[in-house]
Amino acid sequence: MKKNWLYFPVVAAFFMVSGCDQHNQSAGDSALVLEGRTMGTFWRISLAGVDESRKESLQKAAQQLLDSDDRELSTWKDDSVISRFNQYRGSEPQPISDNMADIVTMSLRIGQKTAGKMDITVGPLVNLWGFGPAKQPLATPSQAQIDAARALTGLQHLRVIQRSEGAYLQKDLPGLYVDLSTMGEGFATDHLARLMEKEGINNYLVSVGGAVLTRGKNAEDKPWKVAIQKPTDKENAVQAVVDLQGHGISTSGSYRNYYELDGKRISHIIDPTTGRPIQHKLVSATVIATTALEADGWDTGLMVLGEEQAKALALRENLAVYLIEKQGDGFSSWMSPQFKAFILPQQE
Ligand code: FAD
């Protein structure tokens, strides 16, 4: 399998943070940059107006927070909270944190709005196709294998219960396997933003994998800029540049995280209805939303839906969406009216 996620931020995440983040640093500005690894990818924080003397303690606090999210949400760790839920074969409600309740609730909401195409119970299929902790298959999975994995999925089998003493997660299918990979980076990005707020920092750009959130201004007292990369697996060329205005952004794409099997390109985005990797012309979906968590959920759902249904849903739900489609040897793009409000002229 191509381990493309290793090359964030300039390859895997489809975003290049620009302006004060990378470009201005080389111009010698005073942005403070913290970075590290988490969740099989990279995290990065750029801060304006924060003294260098705080770097070490902020770096440590950010890494600790992300490590704790990883211990809760990772299906790559057998002893994480979500893995223990997946291993549990009963149907009694299991206590979960408010964070986990928020993620699952948002996932169920977007799942319902996308007619089940964004489905966090798709884990058995993700693993069957080799995009989870399980190894990449040596041959295309058989229809019987796909059917068996599909039988273990379905959002209707999962629910969040809110009680006065706390939140609980319940399943009514013993083999249900919840995979939060599509939501984890967005959640962690929002979590980093909350940490910055708690630290009294108001000018920041935070990112985990392909999710980004900004607030305030960069070190040049200008809006943070986030670039959406062109959909190729080699170039780092810019497709569009946005000013997030305090929002979160996330991109899901089918052209960077894939492998070739039996002469076919196998994408990591799985259509829960067919049980197979998506095949259509939509190569990336970028969403801007109030939180990075929400953006991270919608982008995957739109990717599964494909170009026509994704456009219709974006318009129906008033979502800020930027889609890139394959057109012959090149690409074409489409954006919803809500997305246009965030676009910056590229020469800026
Ligand atoms: P997104 O488009 O945001 O999500 C796609 C992913 O969601 C797929 O890879 C699949 O897992 C899942 N998915 C596929 N189809 C659907 C669907 N229809 N509905 C819902 N979900 C779907 N990777 C490692 O290699 N090693 C690690 O140790 C590791 N640890 C992780 C820990 C955590 C807590 C999380 C959240 C992820 C971890 N990952 C790890 C995964 C990795 O970092 C990325 O999250 C993953 O590769 C996909 O992220 P993306 O932004 O590229 O894709």
C-alpha cells in the first residue's frame, strides 16, 4: 500500500498552509511553529504574537492532548476506548467521554444526511480492503467476503445515549466495528484550537492531517491563508486559496491514499452500499464548516456520493463545498455559493 499519509503536509493532506505559516517564516517573520506526529499523520500549529519562551510547554501540551485523543479514538491501538468498544460483544450501553459522544453524534447526523454514505461502522470493509490496521489484501476481495463484512455494518445499529451521569455508546450488532478515521483528524484539530483558547492565544492556525482551523490573524496581521492543492499525486501546485475566517476546513480525496490491485486503483474511500472502493470521477471534496470535525465528516460523505449527488446535497444543506472532478486528462472544479465567500485571489 502507498503510505501517502507519511508525507503531510505537502502531499497527503491536499492543503498547504501558506501566508504566515510556511512562506512568511522563510521571510523571517515571528510566527511560532509547533509540530509533531499523531494518528498516523502530522500535526502543526502556527502562532502569531506568542513569545518563543512558551514554545516548549505549548508543544508538550499539544502532544499530550493528541496522544490522549489517539488513546481514545484509534482503531490502530487494541486498548483504545473505541477498540475496546469494538471488541465488546454485548449490547449493554458502554460509558464514553463527552468528546466521543460529540464525534459519534456528529457522525450519525452526517451519516443520516448522506443517506448512510458517510458511515463510521464501515470499519470491517475498510479493513477488508486494507486501509485499516489489517494488511492490504493480496487479491481483490470476493463478493462473499464483501457481503460478510457488509453484514457487520450499519449506522442503525449504533446509538449515543445521554444520561444525567454521562454519555453511553450502544450497539445491537455484536460484530459492529466503529472506525473513526474519517472524523479523528477534524476532532483533534478542534481540540488543539480549544487548547490554544485555554492558553489565551487568539491568533493561530492548527492542523492535523488534512483538517485545518484558523483564528485571528497571522504574524503580518493578515488573514491566515489555506491553499487547496491540485489533485495530482506528484505536484504541490495550488488549486485555490481560502481565508477560513475562524472556520474549519477538511479535504477528502481518492487520488493520494490508494494502491493498485489486479490493475485497478483501489481508493481508501469505501461506498458502504456496494462494499467497494469508490470509482467515480469526483477526486476531491473540500468542506468549510463551523468546526473541523463537521467539515471532516461532510467531505467523506460527499466523496462517496459522487459529483452529481454531492453538488445537490451541498446546495440543499447550504454547505461550503469545493469539488474537483476528473475531466479527460485534466480536472474541473465546482464550488457552492457558500464556498465562494472564503476564496481569496490567488496572487495575494
Ligand atoms: P478521510 O477522507 O478523512 O477519511 C477516509 C477514511 O475514513 C478511510 O481511510 C477509512 O478509514 C474511512 N472511511 C472510508 N470510507 C468511509 C465511509 N464511507 N464513511 C466513513 N469512513 C470511511 N493510520 C496509520 O497508518 N497508522 C496509525 O497509527 C493511525 N492512527 C490513527 C489514529 C486515529 C485516532 C485516527 C483518527 C486515524 C489514524 N490513522 C492511522 C489513520 C490516518 O491518519 C487517517 O485518518 C486516514 O488515513 C484517513 O484520513 P484522511 O484524512 O486521509 O481521509
